[in-house]
Amino acid sequence: MTQKELYNQRLLREAEAAVARRGTRRHFLQDCAMGFGALALGSLLPSCHSSSMGTGGNPIVFDPAHPLAPRLPMFPARAKRVIYLHMAGAPSQLELFDYKPALEKLDGQNCPASLLEGKRFAFIRGVPKMLGPQARFAQHGQSGAWISENMPHLATIADELCFLKAVTTDQFNHAPAQLLVQTGSPRLGRPSMGSWVTYGLGTENQNLPGFVVLTSGGKFPDAGKSVWGSGFLPSVYQGVQCRSEGDPVLFIKDPAGMSRDLRKASIDAINAVNAEEYKDYGDPEILSRISQYEMAFKMQLSVPETMNINDEPAYIHELYGTQPGKACFANNILLARKLVEKGVRFVQLFDWGWDSHGTEASLAIDVGFINKCRQVDRSITALILDLKQRGLLEDTLVIWGGEFGRTPMMENREGKPNPFKGRDHHTDAFTIFMAGAGVKKGFSYGETDEIGYSAISGKTTAFDVQATILQQLGFDHEKFTYVFEGRPFRLTDVFGKVIEDILV
Amino acid sequence: MRWIAHFHPVIVHLPIGMLLAALLLQVLSGRPAYAALRPAVPVVLLAGAVSAIASCVTGWLLAADGDYEESLVAWHRWLGISLTLLSLVVYWRVRRRGFDRMHTLLSLGLLALVVVTGHLGGSLTHGSDYLAVGGSASPASAEVDSPIVNVQAAKAYAEIVRPILRDNCFSCHGATRQKGGLRMDETAALMKGGKDGVVIEPGNGSGSELIKRLLLPEEEEHHMPPKQKKQLTERQIALLHWWIDQGADFTRRVAELKQPDSVRPALLAVQSVHPRTMVSDVPSDAVEAPDRRAVEALRAKGVLVMPVAQNSNWLDADLSGAAAAGSKVQEVVVLLSALKKQLLSLRVDHTDVGDSGLAAIGQCVALRSLDLAGTRITDAGLAALRGLRELRVLNLVGTGVSVAGVEGLKRLTKLRAIYLYGTKVGHEDWTALKKAFPKTMLDTGGYSLPVLATDTAVVRAPAPGGPGKK
């Protein structure tokens, strides 16, 4: 017997002794006395729970053995699936949808002191110059939506879109602002919207994840993977990040020499051991683990098949403007359509590169920004048209937006003019748009003042947008809660109002 | 002296309570066990009568303020006085003659008067419908608002302003009561104003007393509606403000009035009065619970059958997983007819269902949404769907149907959308189809986007100081 084995044996004996010590007569009596009290308390607590702070009559029952089984919304849903297109870095509303001719006239003048008083900016210091719109605008469609020349394709489907032009936030740095939009809190630790949705509704296709994340633009969003994390919800609800080149999910292929049968046999063996473990301890997380192994095995076949966009006809590739074999937004967005078609509940796309400060050419409002627009314009338009022709836009909600807006002033980093034209982060007004699933078509809600600095009507927040998304999915955002650390949490914290005006 | 009038609502509870107590004591004292209570009856009666006199005095003064509907006040006044006199008579008789039959009759009369007068008093203070179950329905709830489809065509006063006033003001400033002398349910009275003068100055919203009062901080004494009442929303105030600004006109339509940008959202919001009911196609009425065994049978075949929401018996079914579960979809659809009352939405897309399967689906008459995309069905099968009168959305993408088959469904007038991408329906069929389905959105798909030079061209930074720079 080696020293290590001896050592292990001793550890085991000590553990057994520790367990035995818990079983003394004194412990038994103590447990009886205290235990009855605890039992009584336990039966009292749920009653406070469900009536005063619970989920309002119909708590979501988390079944660890089938964590992703489809579940019922609180009321009939209008949207069954969501595609969220997050332009990480925050695109300029002033060069896309919020047309401000008055700002043109102020171009190059000093920013009036009244706009700067009591405000903090991420980079602007001192008195910046105003910067007129750096794009030509025209009205499009029957709705007369103003869309700039930077999105020529999108302009052709203006009548399918619903703009929110006075969205506001209180975070002027990317990471907290992205967290706020996606998780309802600027700090880490909350579940993302997609996690909440898959927790509440499960997913219809048990061979695919319920919440898929696709990134493009060469970088992750600034807030990192937390923007698709599950926070305090069971980890099975976190977003599954997939790639549009190479293996869609890392390590999804069986290693060389491992046959499908052998893989099946080893997963069966692991699950058998886990089942034994569950018999001993009864911990529901073990059931969760077993189901995840089974799902992973199924996904080894179904995911590569779904994730392969090459089987789409050439006409569709042309429509989306894909670039086969590359990791790009257009490929991701075509993939998103395939995924929702197969029953994936929530698809989250992040595209990095919209942070147009003007510190370098790729971040200039009249150079890099235009290139970013060209990278997404065609594919976003294609997505909406493609969903429409398949009848999927009836119950698929598409949302496009960044985490904040950009200033009507030209950025002057540290008080000195930037080498290129750019705009700083702006919290007081920005534009997002939605399409499909019971949202009004060809509609615009909210207005900004004549230079696009602040919201003057129809002001909304990230919480309002979240509340509206949940409403379309059949949830009352105030009642959709999860109890953690002794209190119920919701996606919208204590805020948010459904933007009824934009709903059909 | 006027201020004591305000004690009327407090004091009235004394005679009501005491006279009822006297009557109760009287009934009890008829039993031997309580006979000792008998001497207490006249004492309590007298106390009741005295407090009734106090109520009459304060009530008379309060009525003089004239905020109440006159006929109701008159009834309340004279019944109250009769009640007081009767209580004195009863007291006097019981002292003189003791408890005889006449006394019992008079006591019953007293009881009736207490009940009726008390009720009238309640109607005066709380509105005549204060007993209505489910809170206070507004006195003018007989008015029914028809939903505003197009706000521009709506009458500014009758359809927008009046409902706001009715729901928030009429209970105190209406036909029953006119607090502060203000009556708002009649246009002439509304423009005349109240005791303190006019409340609406046409053309001057911010100068009008009505708007000023609405905008006062809620804890201010003059704020309207009073603190404990339901408050107007910002949008409702904006609409009233706008209406007064535009001349407080009682006949014109919204389109005939100027609409500054600030009021547009509020006006648009009026237009979508019932967003929640439109959120889905699910009927608002309930349906009987589905046959459990039928649901289980379908689930066993790999069909996803789910209620549309918690606490709902309406069902959605999705057959797309059935093939993977080894079931023949053609055989599974037959099982659906057991759920025909409950089934609202059905997905059989990309399955091997064919024309013969449509016969079974055609029996599910409650269906709102039917997805047949990517199936083998043809025009012949579509005929079986002609009875689906409730159908709103029909997805035929990628099937073999043609214009002839689709036209056969033209009597399904509730159809909101038909998806026809990838079928034999082409652009040349558009006119015929549009004629058959004038109100339906038809989508034949096949969209393409033009290839623009800018799709692939890359903008480069101008050379520093070069001519490209602005």
C-alpha cells in the first residue's frame, strides 16, 4: 500500500467518523426540538411566499429533470421567439434614424453651456463643438420614416419597422450600459433577458439549446459573457455561444477514434453513476446534470446540422449577402433565422465596432461607421424580409439597438480635437427599432428635441423595452420573478412600463 | 356658524345608531330573560331623538351650500325631519302609554324611516350608486365608448375630452352633486363654471382654473381630483390642456384642430384603446377543458400539445416532432378532432401530412392559425379547410397549392394573412387573389435586394489635408 493510499484511507475513516458523530442521542434530541420548530416555520414561510411576494398564483415550477421542457406563459403570447440584434459600441442615432436639420445649422459652433451644465460625458471635456448630421436623410415608405443613406436597404422596408426614438439610459460606459439593456442591472450578477425567457418558457426543440448567442465584429461585447449569463437562475438557462465558422460549438465533435456508439455508451455509464448518486442524495441538480448529458449527446448531431448555413439555397445567400467560411454578421443573421425556424426561443447577436469616437479612421463617423452600416444593412433587411415571407414574422420579435446613443457634439477627448469626426457616448436619447410579433408596423414612437439631445415625448428606458418584450412573450414583467437570497427578483428590477402605444 | 354644517356626516351616525339600539332593546326586552332592559328603551330613544334634532340642524345648514342634487336633498331633508318628529312621538307615547300594539307599529315605521333616510344621505355623499357591487361605477356609466379607430376622425369633445371628465369628475361635479357649484356633465354648465368663477378659458389652457387645479401638487388642498381619488394621467391632462388651448370646442373633430407635436403621442395613445385584447388571437371567452385522454394520446405520439397560457383551456399543437418520435403524421392528425373545440393553433409544417390529412384538420373549427409550410398538400386538399371560419393566419409556404385552390378559401373572411412563398402562386395571380381577399395580407415572398456598389465598397479615411476632407 502506497503512502497516498494510506492517506486516502485515513481521510475516508475520518469522514465516516464525522458522519457517525452526527448521529448521537444528543443530536437526535436536539434535532427533535429544533427540527419541529423548523418544520413549522417551513410550512409558514411558503404561505408568505406565494401570496405576498411570489409569482402571482402560477409559480413557474422548475423541473430539474427537464429544465428546458416547454412551459406556459402567463397569458396568451403574441411572440414565440426573439432575435435581438445588439450593435455593441452604440451606433449613432444622428446618422441613422433621428434626422435633425437644425443641428446642421449649428455645425462647428461651440456647444451652449446650458447643454453641458451638470452633465458628465465619457470623454468630452471643456466646451465641444456641435457636429451636424454626417449623412443625407430622406423619408421612406408610407410611414414617412426618416432613414439615412447609410442604410439604403433597410429604407426599403421602413413600413415594417417600429422606431423608438427617445430611449434613454443612465449608464454612459459600454459594459454597464450593455448589462443594463441585457440583464436589467448595470452591475454583474443578474440573469440576461434570454435566460429569463428560456427559464419562463423553456424551449420547443429539445435537440437544440433554447438560448443561442452569436458574436461578430472581431470582439466580444465589453461586458463580456455576462450579457448572456444566467446569473442566479439555474445555469442551464445561460446563452449557448455558437460560432459561424469551424465547429459551431467548441469540442462538439467526438474526438478521433471515438465512435458514436462508444460515446453513447460512455454517456449512459456516466448517467447511471449519476442516477445512483441521485438515489443517495436526492439533489435535483444531479437530475439536471443527467438531462444535460443527454441533451449534449443529441446536440452533437442536431447542432452541426442546424448551424450549417451552406445548405441554404444560393438565392438566400445572395439576399443576406453572406460570406461563406467567414465569421461575419451576415452569416450569423442567416443562422439566427435558421435557429428560430427550428424552435430556438431566443437568439442574441452582438456585433462589435460601433463605438464611433473619431479617435481613429475605423471609429470615425464618416469612415468606419459607414463601413459598419454597410456590413449590417443588407443582412438585417434580408432577415426581416425572409422572416416575413416564411410567415415567421407573425410570432418572431426582432429588436435592433445599441446600449446608448451618441452626442450631438463632436468629441474632444481630453479637451483636444480628435483626429476624425466622432461623437461621444450619450445617455439622454437614442433610437432602437423593433419588427414583428404584434408590434405596430411603420410606426415611430417618441421624439427628441431639435438637435437630438434629449427626449421630449415618448421617453422610454431599457426597462420599458424589456417589459414590452416580456409582455409580447406572454409575461407580466412585474409578476415574472425568481426568488434568490430571500427575495423575488425580476428582469426589470422595480422599473419598467409596457410601451402599449407601439403594440397592435 | 357655517362650519358646524360640516359635522352633519359625523353626527348623523348618532341617531341612526341610537334609534336602532332602542328598537333592539325593545325587541329583547319582550323576552323574560331581558325584561330588566325595558326601562332603558325610553332613555335611548330620547338620546336618539335629541341627536336627530342636532342632525337636522347641521343638515339644513349643509344643504344650504347647494352642492347637491336638489330633489334628492329635499327627500332626505323632509324624511329626516319626519324621522325626528316620529322619534319624539314614540318617546312621548312610550312614557305615557307604555308598550302597546300601536307602539310596535310606530317603531316599525321608525325603522323604515331610518333605513330610507340613511340611504338617501349615503347617496348624497358617495354618489347614488355607492352600493353598486365592484366599486363605484361612474354615474354616467350608461355611456359606452366605442373604440377610436382613427383618432383624427374622432370628435374632440365627445370622444376624447368627455370620457376623461366623466370618469374622473362627474361623480362630484355631475347631475347628482355639484361641489363648489360646478357641474361638468352639461356643456353650458361646464363653461359657466362654479362658485369661484369660470374653470375653462377657451384658448388659454394654462390660464384655465381646470388645468391649474389638475396640475397643483397632489397634497395641495385645491388639487383636483382630491387626494384619495383616482388621479388623471399626464396624458389625459395633456389632452384636456390641448382641447382648451384649441378653443374648447364641443363639435369639431380632432383633424380640424391644430395638433402641436407635444400632444401627438397623447392623441395616438387614445387610438389604441384596447391593446391588451389585441395582443393575440385567443378568444376572450373560456372553453371547456379538453379531453385528457386525447391530449395524452397525442403527446404519446410525440405531438407538443400545450394550453396557450396558464389557466387556459385553449390549445396549441405542434406536430413537427411527431416524425422524429416515429409516428406517422398522417395517422396522428386524425386524433386532433377530439380537441377541435379547443385547438387554436396548429403546426404541421415540414411533416409528411398530405391532402387526406387535411380532412381531419378541417374539422378543427376553432383554429386561428394553421401552418402547413413544406408539406405535400395540393389544391385538392385545401377544399377541406373551407369550414375553418375562424382562421386568421394560414401558412402555405413551399406547398404545391396554386391560385385556384387558395381562391376557394375566399369565404374565410377573418383571414388576416396568407403566406404563399414558394408555391405555384405567382405575381400574375396577384390581382385575382387580391380581389378574392381584399382585406388579407398576401405574401408571395421571393424577395430580392438590389446589389448596390455600397454593399461591398469600403470607405477609407481621406488623406490628411487632402481634397477629400470637408
